Amino acid sequence: MVTYKGTDKEMKCRGGFQYELGKTYTDDGAIRCGDKGFHSCEVPFDKWNYFPPNGENRSFVCEASGTIDRSCEDSKIASSELI
């Protein structure tokens, strides 16, 4: 599924994980929204709840797949795979 990912200017998420363009990421653990897995949003503007459009944060279109948990408050999901 197509999702939307926000990061800081260095392509790091709030937990400090470093992303790189063109890489595929896989997590084989228990996926829980807000806790474990690769987070992104199904609604494009929801990513701004985590990384506001301040001129430094970055936004990406991603492909989320594998195990998906939708237990967060907005359209944020956690997935076991993110491209």
C-alpha cells in the first residue's frame, strides 16, 4: 500500500532510525503502531503531526507491506516492510 513518511532533514525518524533513499527495510519482530515497526501514514497530511512542514523536515512516498498494525490515533500505521 502507498503511504507517506516524514523524517527530519537528515532522514531520521523520531526514534533516531536512519533511513536512506532506495532501501528496503524489514522488521521481523512483533509490529505495534507507536512502538515497533516502520511507521508511515495512509493520509499524506497526517505525517505533519509528527514532522511539521517547517522547511527542514522531509516527506516521502513509500510502499508499506507485510504485517501492518493500524492501532494509532490517526492514519499512522506500523509495517514490517517499508520501501
